[in-house]
Amino acid sequence: MQRTPKGFRLHIGLFGRRNAGKSSLLNALVRQDVSIVSEVAGTTTDPVEKPMELPPLGPVLFIDTAGVDDAGALGAKRVAKTRQVFDRTDVGVLVVDAGRWGPFEQAALAELAGRNVPAVVVFNKSDLARPDRAALDELASRKVPCVETVASRGEGVAAVREALLAAVPEEFLHAPPIASDLVRPGGLAVLVVPIDLEAPKGRLILPQVQTIRDLLDGDACALVVKERELRDALARLGRPPSLVITDSQAFLKVAADTPPDVPLTSFSILFARQKGDLAQFVEGAMGIERLRPGQRVLIAEACTHHPVTDDIGRVKIPRWLRQYVGGNLDFHTTQGHDFPDNLSDYQLVVQCGGCMWNRREMLSRLLRCRQAGVPMTNYGVAIAFTLGILDRALGPFPDAQDVYRRLHAG
């Protein structure tokens, strides 16, 4: 359970005013003192994450946040961190002092509703006060489940767990596959895995591991080779594979060595579909055609790895984009959950595959870019576009390929 990647966990965000009892509720839910509890308002400063098992659902990630009513300069920074948690929350828990309901609670609930995130309202400290009747009527009319608790004593916590299980969104229970729907049971996928400076010593990177597991779960076979061995490996097979999946950085060589009648795509494009919206990423790639020298491009990395020589996000993608545009571009980079508040400064956003993220966070980022009118694409889609092989790389995904052909022809 502890080793399940965050991206596969249901993200449950705890929101509310300072000292409403969020940390007490988290401790009671996980049966551990993972958050500091104090009578002093504002004790929780940064989001506190706690992975655990929530039967019968499985691995989840609880995120305890600072109070959304925090004040002062430091308080504003804590509120900003709390707002980042909204972007990756699958189910929101709004913790309220039982006798207190007002604009803060209504705004938090509206934030979740605006993102189509299911919410559970927990009226804590119900031994000291009862929930406001008008608030209960309002929540009932909106079909928002409510639970009364005394978290410090563990009272009502079982009911909170039941409410959380009932609120799990359908899209989480039936998450899109990575590649298993593209290869029939018993079929073969060939995975091209370069071993370069960015490959971790002694193991494969997470997208490759997750793709192999997804294929095995679908009763398919996986053959793993380096790019230099691909041509020979294909020649040894008795029949063509159902699919070839490559690291995007090896696209050109792999495309040259893979027969035209064999479907070809990349790990990053698979994750563009599994974590987000492939059609929107393809639409965003059309923004590359409109780029002009001197314009600003944001490279967004989900993980906080230390850049290496010839790093894909810091060196290779900027180089391919400059070559395509025919001039210099102004590149900026963000890492982790950081993302600019003002996206209008950028003409293009290029996002990594997001293997460390849950799908909610990627969809939130796509929504923000669409609202700002800024095209957003992902590493694999952008690389295939600049190399002139995006049409082929989208062959396994007819709907996305149709979007590309329609926009490219226009």
C-alpha cells in the first residue's frame, strides 16, 4: 500500500477555516498523529499528505490544508498552497465548526462545485454547538452529504468514511487504461526504452513500469528493447506486434525502424490520454505553428528531478521548438504543483506526461489554460509535432488523429 504511486490514489482534500478541526479529523481517519493539533489557530502551515488504505476502495491520499481564512503575508502564502490542493482533489471534505456557517464555507463549497468535485461537509465539534438549520437545508437542496463529528474523540469518524466511499467519482473507479485497450489479450506490445543519462540506475522510469503493468493486467505480452535493438527484435518475431511504444526522445529512429503498418506511439502520448485529454493536447500542439521568435513558452514539469545534461524539458524540447520556429524563444520552467497565476504571458504551455499526478490535477491545468486562451500540449505530442510524425503517432487514437488532421489541414 505504501508503495502505490500518488497518481493511482484517490486524493481527498480537507478544507476549512483555521482551527475547525481538520487536523484532528485527519488523525482520527488515519488513526495516527500525522498532523499537529493545537488550540492555536493556523498550526497547519503547509499541506500535510498521508497515504493510507481505505477499504474497500484501496490506496488513497489524504491532504490536510492550512485554513482558507488565514491572514497576513505568510497567511496569504499558506492560502496559495491550499488553493493548489483544489487542483488535485478528487473528493473534498469541508470541515466546519458545527455552529459556524458563512461566506468562507460557501466559497470553499463553490470552488469544489465549480470543478465538479464531489464534497462531504463535516460539522465538527458538534458537542459544543449544533449545525445551523439554514445551512443544513441549503446543503440538502444541493445533495451535499453532511456528517456531525467530535473528531478529537473519534465520534462520527466511521460515518465520514462511509460518506467518502459514497462520494468517490465514477471516473476514478473506472480510470482510463494506459495501453491495455490497444493490445488484445495474448497480443504483443514492443516497448522501446533508451538507457541514457536520464534513466535511473538499476530500474526503469515510472511511465515504463506502469505501462508494463497495465499490459500485463490486460493479459497482453510486453517485449522491452533499447532503440538500437528494435529493428532486430522486430525481425525475430513470427508476426508483427500489435503496438510499438517508444520514449518520445527516440521517435525518429523508432519510426524509421518500425514498419508503416505497425501502430506506433509514445509513452508520453499514452499518458496524455490516460491522465488528461489527448484531443485537447493535440489541439494545443497547433499553437506551435503560431509561435514566433521571442515569444514565451512555459515548460511544466510535474516532478522535481534534478536536470541532467541534455535534459528533455530544459534542453531537447526547447531545441526542437527553436528549430521549428526558426529563432529563439523565451523559455520558462515550473516544477511540481507550481503554476503561474497569470497564464496570459505565455503563447504556449508544454506539460510533461504527469506520471506522478492524479488525473484531476492534469484536467484542472488543462481547464485553466483553456479559460486563459493559452494552448497547452504535452511532451510527446509536442515532440512528434515538431518532428513531423504526429499523424503517425496518433494512429492508435482515431478520434485524436481526426482532430489533428482537421486542424492541420485548416
